[in-house]
Amino acid sequence: MSINNNVSQEQLKIQADFSQKVKAILSAKYYNRAPKAYIHTYGCQGNVSDSERIMGLLKEMGYEFTDSLESADFVLYNTCAVREHAEDRVFGNVGNLKKYKEENRDMIIALCGCMMQQEHIREKIHKSYPYVDLVFGTHANYRLPELIYKKLSGGRRVVCAPEENGEIAENIPVYRDKSVKAWLPVMYGCDNFCTYCIVPYVRGRERSREPEDIINEAKEIISQGYKEITLLGQNVNSYGKNNKSDMNFASLLKEINKLDGEFKIRFMTSHPKDCTKELIDAVAQCDKVAKHIHLPFQSGNDRVLKAMNRHYDREKYLELINYAKSKIPDVSLTSDVIVGFPGETYEEFKDTLSLIKEVGFTSLFTFIFSPRKGTKAAEMPDPVPAEEKSRWFKELCTVQEEIAASRTALMKGKTYGVLVEGFSKNKEGYLSGRTDGNIIIEFPFSENPESIIGTFQNVTVTQSLNWILRGKLS
């Protein structure tokens, strides 16, 4: 029985009508040109996917897109609330928008995303940034045409941040860039309530898209020429438990793997408590699924894991890792780690180091604990000084750098299938792509490099660095 609360077709029709009204107003206002929208996205791939749908709506309203704030008529920041540093960056950049608003009084400034779903953030925006015109939370993205219409027709600031658990809006137009990779959300929200994490409060409870909607979007992505599809969710492993279908994530992977075309499938993020041997088997069996599993463990100490409310222990995590290694030759394992969780001791931190050494991760996303208002961890005693946590963090990074360097050194002389993504950002005259294990590999090109961008090529590794590889076309 589905407990999803999908946006009705009637509600979507209302937004489509608002979109046409906005288009008419903009056409009259900018009669000799199309208005330009500047979009900046902070945070995770889920936010990037949200921005693609927001841009789809803006395009239907008549906007074109620009990379220049100076030429923008509409500015939108899609915000992230996962860490304090991300919030500080948003406030700093919003403060810089004041001068652009003074130079262009008709500019509309909009803020959306996870930060805007929090009441204390909305209050700060209201008091400190009076030139912000639109504020809307994660559950109101599909209502953007209505919100812009209210601003254009009424002139007042518009705030929309419904507190319900959120709805799924299907058939929203999507504006993707012209790269080779596409994001495909399969579920939204989270039911885990890890004590350090704000996501369930700003993204709502778990809700899964129906399989046919996902598969139809995957077919569309493939038909548009994208060569890599990343399936997204706050916890993709729990996909399916809240929709009409009895399909779980492992089965969904298999269905997408059956689709015609030459493309690669990736997914993130997984939660260890919901990761099953069935899912690992699916990764092993599906030829189009990358042999890379991102499985955040956060801490190697059982007491800390319990305080984090992670619902697994070190033994369970290592059991999954060892099973993956046994079923998937050369599996690439990556993870997230929090250093300095409230109450963590150095001896407990050393359990994290030992787990990292035992697993041998390809790479890690590492963070020093950042308290989030509204979470349980933000209220926990935290006696360890920031300077001490920084020393632990550096020690962890040193350990992982050594592991990464030793792993990439073993790849020298081997040949890997690589999706060529584009020109290297690190070295002129080189193209760049990623191995199946999600390791960046750069290689030189001679003539007509555009002809192989977006294709799968065999590249032989000639040089190994700590985090990336260099090679040559085979």
C-alpha cells in the first residue's frame, strides 16, 4: 500500500497555468530579449538534480541562463544545510548580492533548498537580507511558477516553506547540461534520524518514486545521449518501501541495467543498515553497474556509532565490506567519516583509523563534526577542543593518502575502460574521465579531441598520483 503523497495532475496544471502567466509578463517586460537567470547550487547531487528541475520550470517561463551575475535578471541560490561552512558561504554570497540589486532594481533574488526549510534561517533572511524576494523550501520547488507570479504581480516578498513531509512531483520539465552524465532521483527524504544529521528535518520522510516513472526517465536520459546515470537518494538502499510496487533497489538496478544502450549506472548514497547481500550481488551481476560502492561508515567505534544512531556496528559493516570484496573483484569502496563527534575520545578515534586501514578505501569524504541546530548531537557535551579535532583530522588524512597512493600504484601498467567526460581541469592538453571504480584518469590527446568526449575508451595507466591517474589511449 502506497503512503506516497504525489502532487496531483490538477496541482501541476495550476502551476502550468501560472507558468504561462509569468511568461506573458516577462515577454511584455523584456520585449526585445529573453530574461536571464543565474543559478548557483550548493551541496549534494540531490541539490544539483533539484536545480535541474527548477531550471526546467524557468525555461518554460521564458528564461534563458547565464553564468554572469552582472547580466542576470533572476538569481537563485539552491542552498545546503548539512554543514556550517556551507551555510556561511551562502550568507556571504547573499550579502554580496546587495550591490547587484542596487544596480538592477528589477532583479529577482531567490533562495531555496535545505537551509530555507529551517525557520531560524528564514527569520535571519527576513531580518538581515531585505532585498531577497523569494524564499522557498525543499517541498515547494514545483510551485516556483506560482511564487514568481506572486512576486511579479504583487511586488512583495514571497515565502513558501511547507512543513509537511513532502510530495513527489512527476512530469516536471528537466534542464540538464550538455555533459555526458545525468542525475536521476529515485527517492527523497530520510527516516534514519542520525543524531548529527539535519536531512530528515529539511527533506522530509522517505518516499520513493514509482519504478515506471524512474525507468521512463532513464530511457529519456539514454535517448538524449547521456552515457552515465547516477541514481540518487538520501538512502537509496531503502528504495521501494513506501510506494505501490514491491520492487526494492537491487531489483530496480537490474531493470535499468536491462535497458538498451551503452551507458554506465552509478548510485549514491547507501546506508549500511539497509545494504543487503542481494544489492551487492546485483552490483556484481549487472554489466552496466559500476563496480563502485559508496558506503558511509562515519565511525569505526561501536559506542560512537550508537551515539550517532546508525543502527549497525563495526562487525556488521565489515561483514558487508568483506562480502562485497568476495563477490566483486577489484571493487572500489569509498565512504564518509566524521571526526570529533561529541564525546568521542582519541582511543575511539583510533578505531576509525584501524577500520580505514583494514578496508583500504579508494577515497574518503572526511569532515570534522559540525553541529546542526535541531539535531540531538548539537545538544550533546563536546569537550574536545577544535584544535585537537583538527590534529585527528590531519592524522586520518595522512593515513588515507598513504592507502590511496598504494592503491593507485598497483594500477600502473593496467588498462581500464573509461568514460571520457571532457577536458582536464588539471593539465592542459589532456582529456579526463573516470574508471569504473570512480578514479579520475587523465590522458593526452592529439587531433579532434571532441570526437571521443562522451565515448568509452581503453586507457593504460602510465603514472599514478595520490588521487588521480595519468595514462594513454590504448
